[in-house]
Amino acid sequence: MHAPLPAYTVRGSLSLGPDPDADIIRTWAAEHGYPLNWGPSGHVPTSIRDAYAHATGRRSH
């Protein structure tokens, strides 16, 4: 018998649909010198999403 897998807490909510803020955040990230090589999924990395929220005072979805 295998040991149980550890549990992890995921911050925020899970959304399986397209990110409505991705284009806005991508534009902001490009203007502020952040790398845009986000991988094939196109999901906004948490570090960039957090930087965007901190800089603009807006929480994204």
C-alpha cells in the first residue's frame, strides 16, 4: 500500500474557462518588462498576476 499523497491548498478559485483578464495583464506585463513566455497553456503566472494586482490595485479573476 502506498502512502497517501500530501494535501495542498490552492489559493483563489479554480476556473476552467478562458481568463478574461489575460490580455489586459499580458499588455501590462509587456509594458513593465515582465517575460511573456508563459508556456503553452497561456495562463498568467501567479507572480505576474500578483504584481499586476499590487501595481494597479485591481484584483483579477
